[in-house]
Amino acid sequence: MTLAIVGVNYKTAPIALRERIAISRDNLADATRALAAIAGVTECMIVSTCNRVELLAAVDSPDTDLTGFLHQHFGLDRALLEPHIYKQTDRDAVRHLFRVAASLDSMVVGEPQILGQVKEAFAVARAAGTVSAQLEHLLQSAFAAAKKVRTETEIGSSSVSIASVAVDLAKKIFGSLQGRTVFLVGAGKMSELAARHLVQQGAGAILVCNRTQDRARSMADQFHGRVIPYEQMYEAASDADIVISSTGAPHPIFRREHGQAFMQRRRNRPMFFIDIAVPRDVDPAMGELEGVFVYDIDDLQAVAAQHLAERSREASDAETLIAGEVERFHQKQRTVNVAPAIVALQRQGEEIRQAELKRVHARLDGWSAEQIAVVEALTRGLVNKFLHPPMQALKQAAREGDQVRLEAVCEEWSVSAATDRESDRAATPAHEVQAAANPVEKPAKARAESDPVIAAALETRR
């Protein structure tokens, strides 16, 4: 059994191509069932977002043609899509999934949306009946790893854009942005983005001033704001708590004397200037005034770079954490995979014990139920103690991935070292595999009465 991931993402394919293979939420279940119908696919799910389309599947062989699904399902020429596809199997596939869920493979590292999108894809696959034990265990482990990254690192806490940095700074100056007046001087894209962030955080009235009235009106309409004629710019500015300036003026349009007049009219209530123009619109000397806070594009970029550096350090810590979680997953998986060999060993010991009890069955006639229970407990205990060393050796070899040692122990005790999941499931009842991984002792009398030989002896006594 092989775990495989095949897909394209924002790093390998342009958006024009990603658009052609995007799967809508309404069509995701049908697409997942179509993938499951491919020969060799035993379990599967599909993650489809604006930045990636990935097929995750448990397959019978690494040669199972998952890429063919992408070509056929979307009607794309193989030569067009193939150069943009990445393929990963087994350990690399596990690591990739864990990194995706933890937002380490995202365009904006640390963004929280991708985990929800993976969970949604998993839920769709569950409902479609294409997920069983292997992907269930894998995805639950991936979600746990992503949660650990979120709780043990600060990867999602740092701002990464000029606009979001400006909002963070405004919050520090004013505390709450609720009801604050924003004045847009110049109607460029960056000032529009900053204004949008501020409005999302509760900012109130939006004033727009631009030399081109049509552009000012268009911007004002977006925010249900008011257009300020250019010649009234200085009078209106004193009403604003936050001024975002982005004009093409060759020299500062807000100078120290303007700031002094603003503070006098505002009775020294603080005022925040976000100067994203090059050349600058705001004279740095304005920032020397009490109550006036001035940040230009270099200041904002420096803060953003600091946040990015913080996120980079957190990402490094997160990568280390994910590596540990991947190793833990594989150790656990190897232990689960050796369970059939342990079950076979336990079964072998039980058969010997039963044979010996059967041989002395006649001698038990006349014994009380309590005496028989003692014999049952004694023989079972002896077998368990005798089998304990080889079972521990099997588990240790599995945890360490020591296939040579695993096969040697299996050969010594005449049990199979095969770990193919499907053959294991066919040969071993699920409750026996679970019992091998998590043995639970029964009370002596209950064990005795569940034993067919002992139960027969007790029935004779009754």
C-alpha cells in the first residue's frame, strides 16, 4: 500500500491553468467519487482551493495513474498539464500534507484558511465514502500537527502587508478604531487597500480628496464616503483622525505649519498620517509635533519586514515541529503495521495453551470453578510472560524501522512479517489487531469462562 499526493499549486502553475482544474464545492463529491473509481485507488480525497488542487490517495502501487485523472477529468492535454504537476509518495506525502495543513506551504505562511479547507475536503470525502482507516488516521494526525503548530508557535500572529501594518499601528495609537474618521488624499490602490482594512476594523466616516473628481467619486462610493474638493483639503484634514496620503506631488503637501494648525483645531487630539507616496507627501518634521504620528512607506515596510522576519523564525520552529510530528506518525504507523505479527504470535501461544489444557481436561473433573480459574490464570500468565520478550522485540524493531531485525524475530517465532494493510485486514479481525496494540486484561474468572475448554469443564461441573 502506497500513500500518494499528486497536484498543482501556486508555485508550480499559473492562475490561468489553476482556474481550469479548480473544483467547486458543489462538484467536489462527484470528483472525489470519480477518483475513487480509478483502478488501484483504495481511499482518496481532493483538496481544491484558489492556490492548489491536490489528489491524496492510498493506492495499491506507486504506478497507479493519478495524473491521468487530472488530464481526463478536466479534458486537458497531458503535455499542457504535466510540467506543472508534482508527485509525492509515502513519507514525503505525509510531510507535504502536514505542512499544507499547518499553512507552511501557503502563499502567505501562517494564514488560517487552508486548515479549514483541508478539513472541508476531508468531510466531503467521508460523506462520499472514499475514506477509510488509513486516511482517517493520516488526516487526524495532520489536524493534530497543525493545531500544535498554531498553539506552540506564533506563526499566524504577525502582519505581512503594508495595509495591515498601518492598521496595527493605528490601533496602537487610538486603541479602538471604532468611529474614527479616515481621510484619503489621492485615490491610489494602496491607499484604497489601507482604507479597506481600516473600515474592516471599525473606522467610521471616509473622506476622499483627489485632483481627478471622477476617481475621488468612485473611491468615495466604495466606502459610502464624501468627496472633498482639492482646494478644501487642509480644512477637511483637521477633521480626520487618520490621513492616508498617496499623491504624485513632487514635494510635501503636509508641512509642519499645517500640523500645528491641525493640532490647534483638534485641541491636541492625536492624528495619524500614513504617507505611502514617493516622493513623500508629509514632511517628516510633522512627526516632531506632540500628538502627530507620521509613518512613511519605508517605515511601514520596515515594520512589515520585521513581522516577516518574526514569521520566518516561527516558520522555522514550525518546520522542526512538523518534522517531529511526521516521525511520530510513522513510528505509530509502523507499530500498527506489525500488529498482525503480534496477533499471530499471541494466537500461536494460545493454541499451545489450549492444546495443553485439552490434554489434561479429564484431570480437571471434580475441581471447583475457583480452582479452574486459578489454572486458567496461571497458564495464561505463563504464556504472556513467555511471549512478552518477542512481542517487545517486534514493536521495537517496528518503531525503529529495522526490517532486518523484524524479519529475524518473525522467522525465529514462525510468524509472518508482512505488513501490507489490506492482506493484514483480510487475515486478522480488527478487534484482534486493536487488542495487540492495546491489550486489556480481563478478570481471571471472566477469562476462564470465555475460554472454550474451561467453559466446557465448568458446564460439566454444573
